[in-house]
Amino acid sequence: MEWNRMADALYAGRVDDVSALTKEALEEGHGPQEVLNDGLLAGMDRVGKDFRADILFLPEVLRAGKAMHAGVDILRPLLSKSDTATLGKLVIGTVKGDLHDIGKNLVAMMLQGAGIEVIDLGIDTPAGKFIEAIKQHQPQIVGISALLTTTMGEMKTTLEALEVAGVRHGVKVMVGGAPITQQFAEDIGADGYGHDAVSAVDLAKAWLRS
């Protein structure tokens, strides 16, 4: 398999080509982890770098994400049977009262592209749902998103609820969204702030590798 072909197809968001090349690689005898690392993740790494450099923009990144998911969906049953290890686990959601998800979805997709297992709680997520997910999935990181100034306060409410529930210790909490700033993240007691999708992924990887 010429891995560049798969990476190029993913970069261009060609869903059908990525699916076909993933199947072809498996038929050639390549293991699922090899296909993931050398083909799909290599392509997503290029997407992330060019997104950061303003060479690619949100629509292109989302198309690349769909292509990546097409390949991962084929690999997932095989990966689950093997001893494949992910970089780590992260729970993410948009706070209660906020129905925006494009930014959160982009971050989640790029985190998955970096080899991190993502549990996406969706939009309008109350603090109790975050607490349940932490207890159930035991993630190393929790990502909390807000896209409205009117829902920013819910981030602090969620962090306080995690503390009261006894699940705050042992997880890193990252916050992000259009109205969020580094200062706000510090003021509410978050461990980190993702200015954009690329910086959020970089921070998550740094935490998981430390």
C-alpha cells in the first residue's frame, strides 16, 4: 500500500476513496493499527498542520474528518479485537443551555485523528451528565465547550459540580469556545484553554504524554 495515496485521499475529503483504500490495505495484509497510523493519522496530521497555517479552513477540515471516520469505521471492529492502545481518553460536551456544536465537533474529530478516544456528550450537557461520564469512562481529560456569552457561567457551575461530586481530582479540564479566554479559564479553575481546535489537540496530547 502506498500510504500517501490514503493520506492524500483523506486530506482531500474523498470518503469513498478512503473507504476503498482502507479495505485494500487490509486485504494486502496490513494490520489495522498500521493502516490507522501510516494512512489515516498521517493524513489527519497534515490536515491539522495546514489548518493551523490557514491553508485549510473549516469546511475542508470537516470533509477530511468525514473521510477519516469512514476509514476508522472499517478498522474499529479489528482494532477492538487487538491490543491497540489509544493515547488516552477524553470526555467532551457543550454546556447546558448551549446548542452549538460545530466547534466541539471539530475538536472531537481532530482529537480522534490524534489517536485519542473521545466520548462526545453532545450539546446542552448538564453538569450531572459530565459527572456520570467521568465515573463511567474514567477519562484523563474533560473538554467543556461554550459558544455563547450567556452560557459561559455554566462552565464554572459544571466545574464546581465536579468538585462536589468528588470527580474533579484526577482529570484535567480544558475549556474552549468563541467567547472563552485564557483569563476566564484561569478564573473558573480550569486546567487549560484551547484557543482553537489545533491548540486544544496540542494541549490534550501534551497532558497525555506527560
